[in-house]
Amino acid sequence: MADDLTIDELYEEFEDLGDWDERCDYLIDLGFNLPQLPDEAKIDPNMVHGCQSNVWLVAEMKPTEPPTLEFIANSDAIIVNGLIAVLTALFSHQTPERILMIEPQEVFARLGLERHLSPQRRNGLYSMVDRVRQLAVEAATNSS
Amino acid sequence: MSDSHLQSPFDVEAVRRDFPILQKLLPKGLSVTYLDSGSSAQKPQCVIDKEAEVYENYYANAYRGVYRFGALVDEQLEGTREKVRQLVGAKQTDEVIFTSGSTMSLNVVAFGWGRRHLQPGDEILLNEMEHHANFVPWQQAAEQTGAVCRFIPLTDDGRLDLSRLDEVLTTKTKLLAVTGMSNVLGTINPVKELAARAHAVGAIIVVDGAQSVPHMTTDVVEDDIDFLAFSAHKLYGPSGVGVLYGKHELLDATDPLLFGGHMIDRVYRDHSTWAAPPAKFEAGTGQIAQAIALGAAIDYVSNIGFEAMHEHDRRLAEYAHQRLNELPDMRIYGPHLEHKGAIVSFTIDGAHPEDLAQLLDRRGVFVRHGHHCTMPLHDLLGVSATVRASFGVYSSLADVDALFDALQFALGRLRLA
């Protein structure tokens, strides 16, 4: 289910969820269903540093018109994988220019997950966002 | 719940009532199971009251005013200094320095003593179970002085391998830095023996007492410890304050790290001279109310007694090992119970420590996960992170049961049970 999840679908899902316990269980479900990165992609250059769990992230430019980026990321922690599902739903299938305009903290606040995305928390999501933006900048530079 | 031989030697329920935070209920009526005392301990009401007493009744800067508030603050601070002297068994109060915590204390030794006395080719003897605060300052001191860090090998069960100490402790060794109790493995190190062996080759010994001082009797004279660091906040006292104990003659031979008010003897246009210890190491306005309230914390634990607390820890650790080992794929790190204090670090195959910690939190069970500021140790253990349950004077056998139940819940959520 995480594969084609859109952020609007996530808004709908989260609206029906109650407290953190329910959100957490849903994130675990998302985490278990997250598309897997092949082991050969789990290498140091793809690693997002600043995380307590290991996170690997790769981006692929899709030949859509205009070209869009797809992100695949995995962690060895399940709840982080759930949060990754939210982030990839937010950033994937967008143009680099559009990606750079997204304010993920607002989205996380709307989903009731604000405490999981802040520069102070070292679960690496913020580092992941930085990496996504960096990859988007590189993609935008290469295509221009 | 448990065998009677595991019951604490003191009334834990009465102790728990002294800690207001443990009476709080979390949403859904969950009670708090605080198992992160190794990180920072909770505070009894008497400590909270003491800090407030200072601000409400006689707060002023320390060592400055002759007016009565100033005098009262000085008297209270010196009262705490005397309590610390008794706590660690020091000969003189001027061997007790207030710092911001263990990290600061160890940095004072690494740079104040280390930079002055270490020469190229000298050796600093460490080991891989040290907290970064008793590891990185020595790396830095070595880099700045040309000294070299060497390591006491660890046994497979996480103790210092004393049978191989002679390989690394030589006349080149100028300093041996060691923790009194590992913050991950719980290993209690034989500091008295290490001190004797270090002194035999002309080295000094620096003990990181952050974990050991709150949990067992400390005697710097009996053990012949040269420097000892600990933090108030792990001793049920306020955050932001700690202690460096140093033998008088060594403090005289140590340079201050911070310069400014109070540490001065005389300032001339072109140079300055320093006050005698402890003032020499207490530049600037310190943590006044916090240091005073540390005295209340020392009174509190002394009243329970360190022998009793150590026994309490031993029983908790035994019960924790017993219960946790009921879980499948449980791996507890560190030595046999007879060599350790009340710290239990573990992993469960297939469960990431971060997931476990988050899921335990949902049951009101607060543990720490990660590398616990011991990356070299985790490299040695071959895991990037562990979950750590660490106990305090208020921890009960029921807390261990709560941990067990919460772990079962977590494993269910992670589809491992």
C-alpha cells in the first residue's frame, strides 16, 4: 500500500486516527509495507548520517514530462520506515523545483507527527529531508 | 511476582513517595516506569525544596557579598562541599571542586593536568568501555601533547582483562583513566587495584564516577584515587552541577581551564596569579542553588545508605536478568551479576532498539536506546545500538515486570511474537 500512497491519502488516513498509539501502529504498518531497497543500494554513499537508526536513500529521475524524482529509502527501524513512507509520499513523483517548495514540517504537524520531524531530534528524518533537497537541487542543476 | 530474597533492604515504596514525578499519571492512567536513571536520576522532594529555598529565602552571588544573604549562600555552599568531602572520603574540603558535571571535571584533568604534564611518547591508558566524556578528552590531550592512547583489553564478558594489564601499563604510562562503573555494561571496575598498579609505575589514576558514585560507597583515600569526577544529577541532585575531586598536591599542579572572577589571586596589567584550589577552578558564577541542593541529595542518599542501595541494585539487576532472559532472542551485554551494578543493556534479534524504546514509551516505560556515548564499545560489541534499562533508588521489582510486559507488547507490534 505504501508504494502508491499519496500525501492526500495519508491526510485522510490520519484524520481517522486518534492518539499517538494509533498513529504509531499505522506507521508500523506503513513501515512493514515500505518498498525495499535492494541490499546493494544499502551502501555508505547512500547513507543518511545523523540518524540513530541506519537510513539509506536513493533518488531516481523519471522520464515524465516534466521529469520528476522518485525517492526510495529504508531504515533498519520499522517506525522510521513508516515515517519514511510519509516523506516519500510527500516528495516522490514531483519535479525538483516543486520538491524544493515543500515545507515538510507543516505536513508533519498536520499529520500530528510534528515531534518526529525537528532539527533537534536525531532520528534522522530531518537529515533525510536535507538529503532529499540536496538531490533535488542537483537534479534541477543537471537538467537546466 | 518474585522471590523474597529479591526484596529491597529498604522500603522502596516509601522512597518512591519522596519523588513527586513518580506519582504522576500519564494519559490513559499509565504510571511512570522510569528506567533511565543512568542517564539522569529523578529528584526527591527535599532536593526540589532545597533549590527553591535558596531562591525564596537567601539567594545572592557566592563568595562576593558580606551582607547576610551572601554570607548564608557561602555557608550553605561550603556545607555542601563538606558533605561531598564526606561522601567521597576526601581528607580536605579544598580538594572538592564544583564543576558543571562529570564531563567538565574530566576535561579539567585532561587539559589542566594533561597539557601541563604529558610529553611526546607518554602513554594514556584507556579502555573501550569508557563513556566518550572519559575518552575523547584524552584523545584530544594526546593529540595536543604528542602522548599516545593505549587500551586495556576487555574480556569477552565486558570486564577489564587484568591478566593482560602488564602489556599496556608500563613506565611510559603517565595516566590511567577508568570508569568506576560502565554506563552500558554495568561492569564495576576494581579501581583500588588499578590505582595501586598505576601508582607502581608512576602513573596517576582518574576515575569517572558518574555511574559508580550514586550507587556504591566511594572512598578516594582508601582506594588512593588521584582524580574523581561525578555529576549531581545522577545522584538525585540538580542538573548542571558536578564535582571534581583531586588530591591537593595534584590540584596545585593542575592549570585552570577557565579564567575570570573568583579564581583570581591578583591581576596585574601584564599577568595574573591564581587563587588556591578549589577557587582556582571555580571561575565565574557557578550553579549556586543547584550546588547547595546537591547537599540535600547527599543527605538523602546517605540516610538510605550506600550499602543498602548497592544491595538493592544487585537484587534489581538479578531480577531484571531473570525476567528479560525469559524473552526469546534476548541478548544482555556485560558481565555476570557479581561484577555489575544495576544497568542492563540488551538487544533482541530482529527488533531495532529505536523501535523498542518508542514502543516501551507507549506503555509508560522509559528507557534509553542508542550508543549511550560509547561508540568504541558498541563497535566492539558489534551492534550500533542497544536498549538500556538503568535503575535507581526508587526502582522496584514491579518496574522490572513493567519492562517485561512492555517488551512483550513491543515484540507483538514488531511482529516478532
